[in-house]
Amino acid sequence: MAPVRTAGAVATLLSVGIVSYFLCKTTQHKSPRKKKLQRRRTGLVAAIGNTPLIRINSLSDATGCEILGKAEFLNPGGSVKDRVAVKIIEEALESGALAEGGVVTEGSAGSTAISLATVAPAYGCRCHVVIPDDAALEKAQILEALGATVERVRPVSITHRDHFVNIARRRALEASELISTTRKESQIDANDSSQINGHSISEEKQNMQFSSECKGGFFADQFENLANFRSHYEGTGPEIWEQTGGKLDAFIAAAGTGGTVAGVSQYLKDQNSNIKCFLIDPPGSGLYNKVTRGVMYTREEAEGRRLKNPFDTITEGIGINRLTENFKMAKLDGAFRGTDMEAVEMSRYLLKNDGLFIGSSSAMNCVGAVRVAKALGPGYTIVTILCDSGMRHLSKFHNDEYLSEHGLTPSATGLEFLHS
């Protein structure tokens, strides 16, 4: 009997040892990056993403297609850009380009800036935003309420050194320069006569309120930073695929930075190359020409030779006059044009018929969804993005007086405003 007991004891010890070994190995091989991400994505940040994909009843019934909208306005920061803000900050922290206590700077017409200002405190960072002064006033008010430093500048071409994006890049450099020295703001050479955007560098650094406690600056660079693309390839695209059970025929969205349309289109194409992906482009943007003709502008219209009229379009955050690194990642089958009048009418139509109170880019995306439905015919499933709500567009896109001044007073009773 003794040998039996001994064998049983040995077997038990071996079993415990094997289990312990594999538990140990699992712990050792767990990715530090994944552990860090898992730890961070709690609280507010954990609520970002996994937004519902809703059927837009009025458009679906009118076209005979299933038109679905990814309700990104339900993210904590109120827009699709929450995903981008989280991805940019996390990658920057992991690479060491940004330190806790640092300042994230960005040049943005609104939504990305608001998302950065919303999530930056969750990572122990501050936010400094440079925004064109023709953007809706409430966006700047929201940013200030969120604790961001807001710098409003006049709109100029991206090739101009004082374009809001270029100024934001300089702000990050200034914050980093400050941390690389032991001098405080009061010790900055007041005799420095270098000029930036009409002010001396010393004046601007003082105005930026970068204190000695600042841990450096990081330029988010949403247009060229491929963390933007990755946030949608790894998040939005997979969610759409899962929510539709892979049964969708087309995807369409407008582009500003290009991250959304690129990330989603590439992910969906990687799952099923038969899914058609399209761009909807507003007035004043050259992307439609680039996708359909391979040439963005005539020689006279090339970026750098023209200053974009701020009234080329009343839609905010979409339409651009250059190719970004993010947009270059897009896999598109074609493009459609949309007009300001169509976007305005669509927003009122959806409010009246579906109770959807959406912003200008969301409305343009829905114009695009109907364009695709008409092109494909009944029976298809089409997905688009509801980027943000109308709450950020009260002073312009949802302002009757402003629309009247620009000849954009809506009057349609149905979808007759959509022309083929």
C-alpha cells in the first residue's frame, strides 16, 4: 500500500508543478504593452468605442437598402475623434515621446481638440489647442471649459507658417525647449525679437502658460500621425464587422485627416475584398478629384497658390486640399460629391423623421450613404459614420440666420434635395 501512496503523492506534485510552470510562463510572456493598455483603459477611457450601429429608418425605408450609422456621437467626448485621441496619447506615452505631466498640442477645427482635452487628464497630461477663428464658437467654449488652453488664429493655407497646425507644432517645440532648460517663464529673454504669428516668441511662451512643472510638449499631428489610422483599423472597423456579422456591402464616409475612412476601409477590405468603400467629399476639397481622376487640382488651384475661402463649405472637420499620410492608407472604390445644401437639408430631414440631431460631417456622410444606395440599388447594406451631434454646430450649421446669410435655408419636405 505504501508504494501506491507514494506514487499518488508524486503524481499530485507533478500536476501542481506542471500547472505552476504554465501559469508562470503565461505571466512571463504577457506583453508589457498589453498590460499597460489594459491598466490605462479604465474609467472614462474604457467607455470610448463599442458605439451602437443603428438603422437609419427613414433613409433605409426610402432607398430599400439597410442604411446603418455608427453612432460615434455617443462616445464620452461626443465624437469619433475620442478613439484617435486615446490612440495618439497612448502610443506617445509608450514610445516616450510624451511624458506624464506633458502638454499635448494640436491644430484642430474642433472635434479632435475636444477629444484630446477630454482624455488628456486621464493620462496626467494637459492640452493646448490652436483653432481657426472661423470654427463654431461653441467648440472653443467647450475646450476652455475642459481646461485646455485655446489659441484662435486666422485661417490660412497649410503651406503658411501661421496655419493653425503649424503653430501647434511650434507650441510643442516651445514646451519641450522649456523643459530642457532650468529657466522659468520669467527668465525668458525679453529681448528676443523673433516673430511668430505677429508676436515675439517670448510673448507667446508667456501666453502659453508653460510652467516650470511642464514635462515637455508633444504635437499630436492628427493629419500625419498613423495612430489615427490605427485607431480605426483596430477599433472602428472591427466593431462594424462584428456588429453586421460581416454582412455589409458598402461603407462611405467623408475625410478630414483621412484616418476614419482609411482605417475602416482597409480593415473591411482585408476581411472581404468585395465590400465597396467610398468617399463623400464636400465643396472646396480636392479629394474627389484625386480618387476619381488621380489629380487633386489644376495648376492654378494647387495648395499653396490659393487660400481656401472659409465659405467653400460650412461643413467642419471634413474636406482637405492635400493628401495626408492617413488618407494614403485608404482603400477606395470611388467617390461622390456632396453639397452644403444637401448636408443642411439632410440634417433637418433626419431630425424630423428619425430624431437624429447630427453635425455637419454626419449629415454629409448620410448624403453619401443615399448616393451609394441609389448607385447600387435596393437590397444592400450600407454603413456610414455619425461623427458627432448637432450640439457643436449651433452657431453655424444649425443657425437659421447664418444659413440664410449664405443662401442655405432648408425648404425640402422629403429627399427631393438629393440630386443624382
